[in-house]
Amino acid sequence: MRRLAAKFMKQHPDIKGIVYQIRNDFFGEMITVSGLLTGTDLKAQLKYDFGGEVFLQTRHYHIERNEVEEDIKYLEAAERKFWQQVQRKEQPALILPEI
């Protein structure tokens, strides 16, 4: 993430950012899905770097399934391909998004 952020900031010098590693204390450290990270974990771990004051702003988005159907099909196909490679004891290809 730090390399990705550095590359982004190099392309956009007017934007500055810091990447923090946040432990998932609420669900446990073995859960590494960022979507399952809670505001409690963020606030508790960031307050030291911001002098005790942390402002968290959340946004809620309504998504209709038909709006993401193509994405779902892509992910299902990628999951099947990945699992087939695992069963054949092949190392699956690393897929990274374009920046």
C-alpha cells in the first residue's frame, strides 16, 4: 500500500497521504478484510498520531444488484479459475488493478 500511495502522490503532487497499518482488534488479527475493520479500531489506533483527536467520516452507498451484475460474474469466474489452480497445486497468478 505504501508503494501504491507513493506512486499515486508522485503522479498527483498536490495530494499528500500517509498509509497506516491498522490491527483488527474487534474481529481479530486473523481477519484481514479491510471492509471488516471497525471505526473503533481506527479511532483507537490513530488517536496517538493526531494528538488524541480523530475525526471519522463515513458514507453509505446504496447499490442495486443489477448495477454490479457484470462485476459479480467477473469475480465468480476469477474465483473458479483460482480454485482450479489451487486444486492442481499451481500457484495462481497475482492480479493487481491498473492505476
